[in-house]
Amino acid sequence: MAIVLAPEIADAPVLRLTSLAHGGGCGCKLAPSVLQQLLADQVETIPFRQLLVGTETGDDAAVWQLDDVTCVIATTDFFMPMVDDPYDFGRIAATNAISDVYAMGGRPIMALAILGMPLDKMPTHMVQDILKGGRAVCATAGIPVAGGHSIDSPEPIYGLAVIGTCRPDDIRRNSGARPGDALILTKALGVGIYSAAFKKQALPPSAYVEMIASTTLLNRIGSELAQDESVHAMTDVTGFGLLGHALEMARGSGCVLVIRDRDVPLFSEAVLLAEQGFVTGASRRN
């Protein structure tokens, strides 16, 4: 199949990836209420005994038990760019997708790339850099990008389908929280606020560095925490925000979660930027 990309033009203005998309990052997700409505009649009519985790509780990935000691974890995650640097976009999207496996207590073993690009608007090197960024993160995670699928899309999207494994006893769902458990965040919050400010070209350079460092840091700690029997539940806090994912966990676990705002870790400029009006559309939908 022949693919024709936009020509390389030496004197062309710098193309902002975010200008090609109406949304960015996990803020592209459908609102929880819309998703719930769409899935309301999508009931699995055939029972699958080996399917340990499906769509019942909105977990981060599906889990299929192969035998007494091995489960397969499968997930897919992709979104539109929240930054303009294509290499950073690739790294962020790949890190986000792999995180779903870690959040279930597993270890990733392989990834497939998901790519949609407006081929008439993006030069070859930008698309290549997105793929290189994703591949770099996969290399850090110790997994191959073993294939994928690409389409000509009106807006740029990139992500991964990721396969992982775990032991049955190491599965951590978002519905296992118990009274008395401590609620722990492994990363500071504020990505949505920072990305909203970035799109308006109002994010300070130091804040951009802070955002990239966080969004490209693999959440390996999830698979490590799964070895600890005192850890009863885990989830990946992304597009639905802390409160949205906390609500999922509380409902699924039959518990009340107490969150003190003074104890929530935040990016250094998150409060200031939020006060200036930089919030994501997803925060309102959520």
C-alpha cells in the first residue's frame, strides 16, 4: 500500500500538533455519562469462565486466565496530541497505554501501535518522530512494538494496544478497596491543567518540563505493589480525573473514599493556572 505524506518544505512555518486536534490527551475521552449510556445495552450474552475482568466495573484492562499460574492482560489506549513535539507526544501516549497493564498488577510483554494521521497536513518526519517516541518508551519498558495499524485520519491520534501477564493472585481491580485502606497517588495531579495552558501558549517552560517528566515516567510501581497483599485495589488516574476514578473505585468497592484536598499532590503551577481559568473540557464533563 502506498502512503503519500505532506511534502517537506524548508521554509514552512512550524506546525503545532495541537492545532490539528480539537482535544488532547486523556481529555479526549467521552464523558462518563455518555459512555455509560452507550454501553448500557452492551451485555455479554455468552459466559466466558476464563474472563476474570471484563467491562463490569470499568477497570483499566481486561484479564483472561490461561491456566492456574498465568493470566493475560489486554488493553488499548490512544488519544490526540496534548503537546506539539511529536517525539514527546509519542512518549506520552505510549506511557499512558502501558500504564493500564501496570495498574492491573501486571507486566507488559508486547505492544501494537495505533496510528491515525492527517497525511496531507503532516510532514513525514513528524509522523516518524511520534513512532520513535512510542518505541523509545516501549524499549524502556522492555517490550517490542510488534506491529500495529494505521489510517488516514482528519486529526492525529496515536497510542498502543498492550498485552501483559500476571499471576491470578496479583490482579488488582479498581473494586477491591476496603474500609481502612490508605488512598495513595503515585504521581502529582495537574496534567489536564498544564495541557490546557500549553494549548493557549501560556505554560511556563519549567512547567512543561515538569509535565513531560511525569507523563513519560512508567508506572512500574503498579506491578511491584501487586506483590503486596495489603494493596487491595488500584486504578490509573487519567481522563476521568481523581474524583471520577475515585467514584468508580468507591462504587465498585462499596466504600466511601475520604479525600482531603490539602493532602493531594499537585504540579507546582497547577493551582495558579487553574485560578487563571486553564481547565480542560473533560473536567466539566466529568
